[in-house]
Amino acid sequence: MSWSTRELAELAGTTVNTVRHYHRIGLLDEPERRYNGYKQYGVRDLVCLLRIRRLVELGVPLSQIGAAGSDGDIPAEVLRQVDADLLAEVERLRRTRSDIAAILRDGAPADAPAGFESVALRLSASDSSLIHVFTQLYDVDALKDLRRMVEADTDPVNADMDALPADADEVTRQNLAERLAPILVRYLTDYPWLSDPAGHLSKSEHVTQQVFVDAVVALYNPAQVDVLGRASVLAQRQLRLARD
């Protein structure tokens, strides 16, 4: 008894395109053909296809299946690597499910920065975008501290900062900077690594500093950037006075 390509694919629980792909890459030998030119597959072809499908189900790369030859002898180290890859994927899926659960629980936007779901609704668009950038610059411990800062910060100055227009006048800017400075002092006191973050960086100090500056300039309007700069200077001055 013989089968067509479609019939063989159905028997093996796969598709015609998959069978043809295995032919193209040399995993499945071309079968004999009927008098009319159509392929005719036999039991040996079916068994070979089922063996390939079994290895694919286990996660063995097609390149490794091809290297194993007709006896299908996959080296143990290949299977161990497949197992390690699967374990990593299981862990990734676990984290993804945990993130989705947090998003649903807290009613956060689906694109909220990972770990910030519980405070996402309190973040401005600019702050949320900046935290997204931070996730690529700082380690897990630093990001946990940043979340704690957001959780503990209920000062209305944040809303005023978010609403600050780009053409805000000098008095408004200075007043806002003076109100923001004590908050920065508290952050720098409670989280000393902010003054020397080298131990919490996932990128080099040069890259981190450049990306940080570029992000702030791109995400906040000129008045907000000016206020942040003034508040930072004031905060450092207050810290020096306190130490003296």
C-alpha cells in the first residue's frame, strides 16, 4: 500500500508543507513515484516521518536531527541542552503568567513596566516611559527600590510637575524646584546607592548616564527638565549642609 503526500501528512498528524520542508532540508528522502509522476510513500517513509516528528516534539532542533542521520541517535548532551532550554522557557512562562495576574489584579495597562503594575495607574506617561528605560539600565534590587519610591510618594508636587507647561515662567519653575528638592533629599538619604549607582547597573556607567540624560530630555518638556535640574542642585546643597 502507498500514500500520497497529503495522505502521509494526515497519517503523521502534520501538514503537506512540513513534509515538503523535510524533503528540502534532507531529513526525509524523496520516495518513489508512480507512473504519472506523483510521489508514493510507504510504511518506511511513514515511520521515518513519525520518528522526525517525535524528535521535533521533544524540542530537538532540525539541524541536530539531520546530523544524527538515519539511526536517529541524538547525543545525550543535545538532549540535556534541550532540557535546559525548556526549563528556561518554563520559567519565562511562569514569570509571564505572574505578570499577567498582576496586571489583571491591579487593573494596570498591559504595557506597564514589569514589577510596577501596582503603581502603574499613578504614573504619568513620561514617568512610565522612563521606568521602561530604567528596566534596561538597573538591576532588580534598584528597580524594587524605585517601586518603593513610587508607592511612598503621595506629594501633590508630582501632579504639578506632570501638569507643568513647557513655557512655565521663572517663578513657577523655582517654586516647583524648591518643593521637589526635599523629596529628592529623602530619596538620596533612604537609598544611598542613588548617589553612586555603579553597583546596581546592568550597563556601563557611560552608557547608563548617556541613556538617562537622553531619556529625560526626550520624555519631559524643557520646563520640567529645568525644574528637575534645579531641584537636584538644591537637594545636593541641602545634603551637604546637613552633613556639615
